[in-house]
Amino acid sequence: MINFLSDYKKYKNSIVDLNTTNESFLRLATVYKKMGIENNVFHLTLLQPELQGVDPFSEELSQEQKVMITMECKYNPWYFLREVVRIPPQSGNTPVSYIANRGNIALTWSFFNHIDFGLIQPRQTGKSVSTDCLMTNLIYLSMLSSRINMITKDANLRSANVERLKRIRDLLPPYLIVKDKSDANNQHLLTYNTLDNTYSTAVAQSSEAAAINVGRGTTAPITQVDEGPFIRFIGSLIPAALAAGTAAREEAKRNNQPYGNIFTTTSGKKDDRDGKYMYDMLTGGAVWNEVFLDAANIEDFHRLVRMNCTNHKVIINGTFSHRQLGKSDDWLYRAIANANAKGEEADRDFFNRWTSGTQRSPLTTKQNNTIFESEREPDHTEVTDEGYMIRWYIPEYQINQRMATGKYVAGMDTSEGVGRDSITMVVLDVRDLSVVAAMDINEANIIRFSKWVSSFLIAYENVTLVIERKSTGVVIIDALMIELPSVGIDPFKRLYNTIVQHHLERKTDYDRILKDTRYRDESFYISHKTDFGFSTNAKSRELLFGNVLQNAATNAGHLVKDTTLSSQLRGLVEKNGRIDHEASGNDDLVIAWLLSVWFVTFGNHLDFYTIDPGQCMILVGERSGNGDYDRAIAEKNNRTRSRIDQVLEEITLCQSGFKLARLEAELKQLTYQTKSDGGEILSFDALMKQANDRKKAKRSQTKNTSKSRELLFW
């Protein structure tokens, strides 16, 4: 079977069958090519060129041809899916060919490369029947002396599933199946004694103990779970089933037999016990990206998936929208109307949204919808030498030019890099807060990651990094204190630090960092390393999840773009007076995003980082769509700017040190507010300079007036 470009060396006589009559496979190859995938025709391969153009259903086939087709189906499942399998019609009596799409081919490719896969699609897009086609190939052609266990919600779904398998089997060319009267052929068990294969089934149980017993009884190398979020006690059943199958999978691996686990479902409820378990498991996986297809080999593929999972379990999260599956918006609207689906039911069944109706979001429905509607696929996914995957929302050919001419802020949330938390980074354009790039990785080697961060900052000179100073963030900062100066980069100009943020209060330290970097040694950076990074505490967290979150969602919600970030933002809930992620989720990317937004809106002395404050949020405007609300905001902003003028005048005339300190503090707070009101962004430093210049001018004028009076009376 050909899965990687390197596999062609093993099958030197193989060809790419561009003459296939299954146009869906040809269309998919075109899609892959447009996406920049080099390995774009693996699903069109034919190991025996003599079969090109041969109809496997022809009554004129020779015995030799029948044997060749049987062998091709066994060793090349792509041929079986493309040319042989037929799907029972929903109406009429004409079977239809398998329709390849990005979802079912991703699942099949990953399965044969032994990575667990979670397939989440809208209803009526064929996720179940395409998986049934794969199971048919395994039972009747590809496996030998093996077993598949399928777990689903209830007896009705089990019966429907088994009946579909039977109908698909019965539509195969007769010479592919050697029937045996002793084969089990009922509504919960199928056997194929010719190859000694078994397809067994199980359904949800009424108690946790019963669910565990069912799981323990499934010693199969292949497990398929259908509609997991709706299976009672799935959180007990799956661990028991996967643990019971460990030895069977290892044996299948030794014998070069298929093995792995498949989870097919629509989205469920995150605040439900069973839905929460499945949501945790599936969304903690590496998000499917076609760049996986270009992995060098199976080992490289496994490395990439492990590196980009955000949970302990190695699994792929294959969530596909109707558009990604080749369905139009009109098709979606008709499907929703025909199903009479509304509200959260429609969200789950047709928009792949995991809902949590019993928990309150800190964002309005409109803000959440705007963020969701902003989702799109990356323009380019970069795979680094370390295996990190960066999702760029700039076309690949524009990245270097855009990054060299714009100004960007990268927020970074750090963790231990293992388990449920991941290391995340979000890069924003300072002009409009649009997401330019995003990444979330599971990296335990923090030194390796720190070196990569350094190389990223070296490659992109116009990026300022804001790191959350906690956990491994401290280690990353320490490493950057060594790496950046070694190549002539001043860390104070590239990393957010409190000396620049509070340069007026810390004038002595600020004057020190203004001096030539050649006069600094290692002890200089050691003495200031605690000044780098954003420290999160109750007060700063309240600011991030309050003012910053609301302004960002209102002004830049339509520019979030990244699906994972969008999901985490829409998963925020209010719990006990505090905004946090749901128990079934995380907010690592949200933190990174908010740190970037905070820096643009609340960062001081941005010109020190070579960022022109006048360019920050210059393309941002109010987009609430609520006329009364917009007028109220405009009036508030006008009052703020009028007060700034009054405070400036008072500072100019003020002679009291105590009162001057109070006025300066008020002015600083007022200037913060202008950074998100859509008007001219005012700088506290510039305004204070203006006030001081006025004072000097008044003193000079007073002095000159006194001299004139003295001359008059001389």
C-alpha cells in the first residue's frame, strides 16, 4: 500500500491511475495539489498496471484477472475504495461509488499508518458509511485471523450499522467473497471464516460497572466507536476497551496486520458527563492538517502527531466542515431545514459546535458568532525541523515580505509542554489585531523550544514577544538572555519587559538599558531577568479577561481566524465570578492572544520596541452593529478626550507635587482608554512632554515679563 512518497520505491511497477472513472478521487488530488501537498496522488495508485481500465464487475473477466483484482483489493485499499466498493442507494436500486473527500481519506490514511483518528462531521455527510466501507475491506479482504469491535449508542444504531455492512458486502463482486454457511450473520455479530475474521458489536450500558465489563471484554486490535458523546459511561468504557486491546494491537503489529482505533461522531455537549469525556479526548489531539501527508515516513508522521497533540493520548482531531467536504452553503441550509434543527441542536449536528447550554459565556452571542464565522483554514502550515506546526494566515509566498514590512506582537503562554496544557503562541498585526500565525505544541524539551523561539525572533525582526512569566516561561526567558545577545540582538527591544513599561518610575534602570549593549555582560542580564515577561496575578488576570477580552472580541473578533483559538474563546465560561475555560477545555491560546492584544493596547513606550504607536490599531473601528450602543461609546470617548485636555491644562498650571502625581496618574489611565476607542491614539509620554514644554514656555514668558517691568522702572 502506498501512503508516502517514499513508498513508491517499494512498488516500482505501480502507476497513478488518472483514467479512473471515480471523479471524486481525481478532484481530491487537485485539491491536495492546490494546497501545496507534494504527496497528492497516493489514493490514485495502482500496484498492478494491468488492471487499469478493467471493470471489476465485468462478466468477461478471466480467472487471472479476478485473482489480480482480489490481490489489489487486499494490498491496496485505495483501489478497493476507488474502483470496487459500492454504497447502497438511499432510494432506487442503483448503487453509488465511494465519494472521496478530505475527511474519509484522512481517516483511512491515518488508520493504515496506525494513528487513532476522531472524525467529526456534520450529519448527512457520510462519515458512518465511508467508515463502513473501510471495515468491509478489513473484514473480507485485508485482515487475517483478526477482530474488530464496534461500540455505539444503542441497539437501533447497532442494527443499522450491521445492516449497512451486510448490504455493502453483498454489493461486492461475487468472486471476492468465499461464503461459508457457518458464518455468523445477525444484527450484532458478523464473521468471515474464510479469513477467520470477526466483527463484534457492543452498545451503551445502564451502569458504570456494566460499561467497564463490556470494555474489558473487547480484546480487539481494532476498535470503532460511533457517536461516543451519546454513549452512557463512555469515559469508563473506552479506557477499559483500549486497555483490553493493548496485547491484541501489539500482536497485530508483529504480524503486519491492521490495527488502530477510530472514533466517528457529530459534536456533543461539553457540560454532559459523556460529551465532556469525548470532547476532552478528541480536541486534545493534533488537528488534522494535510501537511501530514508529506511526512517522510510513518515514523516522521508519528513524531509530528505526538508533537502537536495537547493531551496525553496520541490521536488526530479530524473535524471537517461542510465546505471542507465539498458541500455548498445551500446544501447546508437545506439539510438544516429538512431536519428542522434549531439552536444548539443545529450547532452540534451541522456546525461541529460542542455546546454547553448550562454555562454562561462572558462574550455575547453576537461576539461568539462573529468569532466562529471568522474561522478559516490556514493559508500555509509550516512544519519546522523540530516538528512544530505553525498555522500561517498569510500565503506562503507573502510571509517573508509581510513580516519584514509590518509590525507584529507574539503572545506566548507557556506550560510544562506535556499533558493537557500546551505551549502556545499567537502572532498579531498591530494595525488591526488580526491573527497572522498561531501554534500549540506538546514539547517537553524546553531547551530545544527556546532555541527555536530565538531563531524565530532572529528570522522575523519586526516581532515583539510577550511571554507569560510562569512555569517554563522563566526557562525560555533565561535562554533568550543568552541566545539573543550572542547574535547582537538587544532583548529589551524584542521582549516585553517592565523596565520599558514603567520607564518613568524606573528611570535609573531605563537609563542603563539605553547604553550601548557592548558594555553589558552576562551579570547585567542576570540582574534584570525578572524584569522580562508578563506576570499573571489576580489583578492582571482580571484586566486580561475583562477590558482586554471585551475590546478584542468587539474590535477583532472577525479577525481571529484560527479554529483552535476560536473554539477556546467560545469555550470560556463564568465560574464563581471568574472567567475561565470549561472543565473540559483549556485556554492556552486565549492567554497568548490576550497577551498580544494587551501589549498593543496597554503597552507603554512602544516606540522603544520600534513600534510606531500611531500605527497601533489604526485599522480598527467599532463594529458592534448596535446604533444606541455605538452612540453611547462615542459620547464616552468624547468625554474622555475632553477630560484629557482639562488635565493637561491643570498639569501645566500645577505647583503642588502631591496634586501633580494625582493628575499624572489620571492622565495615564485616560490615555490607555484612547488606545481602543477607534480615534487617534494618544501617548502618555508625548502628552507629558507637551505639558512640560508648556510649563517651560510659561516660565520663560513670566521671566521675560518681569525683566521688561524692571527696565521700565530703571
